[in-house]
Amino acid sequence: MFGQVKRLAKFLSGPDTRFIIPVYQRNYDWKLDNCKQLFDDLVKLSGSGRETHFLGSIVEAGNCHGQELIIIDGQQRITTITLLLLAIMNLLNEGKVTSGFRRLSDKIKNSI
């Protein structure tokens, strides 16, 4: 088995990457408490001044066809983070939140 560290943004690799969840994996079933803990960790990280944080392992079976990745473990986190990014993008586009980063909404759209 081979492991390597990747930044989440790099792992998501843009809109052309398709994540395949095998049928033997459980359905998405994170509850509010799971999502809140991940969100709270991300909020703490944003105020810590650190550039990286271990969010847990994501195991993939490799690139099966071009831009397709078979996810063996970590699909709950990937799904939740993707949903969070989409929510942030929508809130930015609706003007309900603002960001100090230029064109953050476009960056999110082009990365997931």
C-alpha cells in the first residue's frame, strides 16, 4: 500500500474528476453532529494560522478511467466538504456572505 499527503483542493482536482463510490460502501449517513464537528474543526483551523490540517485518510483504488477515482474510504468527508463548498459558493453568489478572497465563488466552482 502506498500513502501520500495531498491538499484537499488538489485531490478534488477540478470539475472533470468523477468520484466513484463502490456499491459495497455504505450510503451517505452523516448526521448533523458529524457535520458540525467537521465544520468546527475547519473554523478552528481557519483561525489558527496553520496552513494545513489532517482531516483523515481518504483511500482510493486508483484512477480507473482518466479522471475517475474509486473511493474506498473517506466518502463521508468528501461528500460533506463538497456540500459545504457548494453552500459557501451559493451564499457568496447570493450576497449573503462576503470574502476577502477575490472571486472565491469562481474558484470553488472551478475546483469541484
